[in-house]
Amino acid sequence: MEFQSTREETSSHYSAARVIKQGLAEDGGLFVPESIPALSYAEIEELRHLDYPTRAAKILGKYLTDYTEEELLADCRAAYAETSFRGGAAPLVALSDTLFSLELWHGPTAAFKDMALQIMPRLLSRALGKTGEARTALILVATSGDTGKAALEGYKDIDQIKIAVFYPENGVSRVQKLQMQTQEGKNVYVAAIKGNFDDAQTGVKKIFSLPLAAETLNEKGYFLSSANSINWGRLAPQIVYYVSAYCDLLNAGKLNLGDKMNVTVPTGNFGNIFAAYLAREMGLPIGKLVCASNENNILTDFLRTGIYDRNRAFHLTMSPSMDILISSNLERLLFFAAGAARTREYMRALSKDGKYTVAPDVKAKIDEVFCGYFADEKVTAATIHDTMRDYGYLADTHTAVGISAAKQYMTETGDKTPMVVASTASPFKFAADVYASLYGERPGDPLAALSMLSEKTGAEIPYPLCGIDRRTVRFSDVIAPENMLDTVLAFADK
């Protein structure tokens, strides 16, 4: 299996280890596999009887063909060990006969990003050896809240790697901010950005695109890489969630082999739902992919109109990990629907004008698989309340957006196909908003809200969040986006 850039017609060929090490293509595009491997019903039947680490190793092996089966299985077993995923890796919880929550947040930071970012550092470490790399990898991360902490936790104190994380100053929850500010590890750095997530993400991409940055860092013994879902090593493990969910539905007697399931994903950067698309293209029986957005409903508008326009108001919401107006991974879908040449033109238009419109044939291809719905703040709060009332299920602010979108789709279409909703974070990461949605009054202290929510609902606070208010703050820098490169170079010198 080899990879190419989404923007390159005559493909250069890259190995899996090379693209995981490099992160972003030289032309600014994202790496994609040159073909999508097949997943047969016989293989699904085999996978249903295996545990999650083994399922993950077998699916990853279809894409990471320069890694051995033994390497992948060892890394998956270490990544998804019970010591890190105390509630299990990707358990599927039935809310009703047709609605299921795929809980992806039982890892060491209580967010779905752990599912990829516990395995990705292991893949990168092996990639450095496979490519003969002697320099230190300097990983840059822009985060809307969860990726940053998960990446920091995954890469802390890993040899031959340093990591710098940038988050929007006022665009993450109090718990998310404290998780990052108190991060341990000798090789980590965290700073807030004056602006929103898109400012942080644009700043990171700009550093990657500057030849002078690469040259200066090379002289210092570093090369740049990424841990965001623009990196194939971060995206590939996400494919496994949906294969595993299908296997669990088979084992629960909710499906027969070959029956379809639908999937709803609350997403801002489009990575998690694109992974579901790849699973579908491999042969996993998925019917519809429902893209769930919050009040920043740029993806809903795009899926309905074919027009992607970031020239709009930006909203800070109670689901901050989705407060995004530049959905990077949508570029990968455009590549498969439109080809490299048109994808390159769409990305140029987005950079120049802040918008693009896809051709009718591209829109038609996307419509075959995707549809989009959104939930504003009022609907999100009501969904948290109603989900607890109707199912006895405690949902976080992002999962609630997904449940709302799933129900809108099911009501509008009458589709009774089993629906799996990706549950992306513990409700305790957004305890104050969840509490207010359930009980009508907002706790004055967002940290006290954790214990208040636990006492009211009887749910346990996840182990990664216990005692977070007693940890030492190590990182309190707040910088302007234009100072990000200088900050990165200074960190490299430490």
C-alpha cells in the first residue's frame, strides 16, 4: 500500500511509515491511500470473535503494509490495554432497539482522541526507525480542546520526539484547559492562542509550509510532524471504531451479516466521519453517514448545498471541539469524489476567497453517502435532558449533537436501520454545561460541577479527571498567532 497527496495528479509514491513521519504532503495536501483495501464478509465474521486490539491490528495492517503483523498487534495491545482504557476500548451501549452509543472516551484523557493517540506515537516511533531518521520529530498540534491533551498524553517522554500544542484562549472548556496546562513530561509545551481554533490551525499549517522553518529546524536537528487528523497515522486507527461497532451489533443479535447500519458522527474537522467513509468503501455494510454539526454548521450547509463558505460568524458553543470553520479532512473526501486536480482548485479558492462550490457530479457522489444536520445550543441542551429522561443515558455536549442529528435523520426519512452515534467525550469534561442542561441552573464553579454532576446522577467521575483542580499549572503562555513560529523555535532550543 502506497500513498499520495490529495493535490497531486501524477502521484509520488510514499510508504505508510513515510507519511506517518511526515504528516503533511510537500504541496500542502493530505496523504491518502492510492487504493482502498477490501474487507470481505468472511473477514468481518472472523473479526467479530476477536478482541478490540486484534481487530485494530488486522484493519491497520491493510493500510500499513510496511509494518509487520507482530509489530501492529504488539502496539495495539499496548495502546488499548485495560490500564489505559478502564471502561473498555469503544464499547457499544444500546439506548433503544435502533439507537446505539459508541463510547470512544474511556481512555486516559476521557475523549475519543485517545483511541488514535495512544497508538499513533507507537506507529511514529517505528516509522523513525523504518525510514532511518536520526533527527528528532517536533510535533505541532492545533487543538479545539481534546486532541491537544490526548496528543500530549500519548507523546510525553517518548524518545526522539518533542510536542508543542496550541489552543484557542477562550475556545476550550475549563477542564480541557486545565488538562493541557498541567500536562507532565519533559518534552512537551503548551500555549494559548489569541483567536479561535481556525487561527491556531492556520498558524500550524503556515509553519509547515515555510521552507525557512524547515531549514532552521533541520539545522537544530529537528523535522516537523503532526498529530492532528491531517496525519494518516492519526486517521487510520479511527477506521477500526466502525468495524468494531458492526461486529458488536452482530454479536448482540441486532444485525445479521450483510445487514446495514447507519452512523452519525459529531464532527468539526471531518476526520472521524471520513474514517467511517473509508470503512464503508472497504466493504463494511454502512448505509448513510450523518454528519452532525453544532451552531457552527458549515458542514451541514456544505452537504446540503455543495457550497463551502467559511465567511460567516464564528460561534463559541458548549461543544467547543466542534467550533471549527475550516474542516481539514473534507479535502480527503473531495479527492475521492472529485480527483486531485479539482481538489487542488477547491483548496486554492478556499485559501483565496474563503469558499468554493463543488461541481454537480461531485455533489451527487457525496449525496449518495452523506447527509448533514445540526443542533444549536438550545437543541443541544434539550437533547442532553431528553436523553437522560428517555434512556437514562448521560451524554456530553458533543454526543448530544450527534444524538439530535441522528434523531432528525430518522424522523425525516423514516429509516429504521440501526443507528450508531459516535460518543466522543465523557460528560464530565463539560460537566457545567451538562449539569445546566439537566437541572436548569449552572454551577458557579466549573470544576465543582464534576462532583455535583456525579452526586446528582450517580455516575462516576472518570479517572483522568479526578483531582484535576489540585494539579500544578505548568503552562500559562498566551501568544498571538503571528508569534507561533518564534515560539516553536524557542521550544526547539530548550
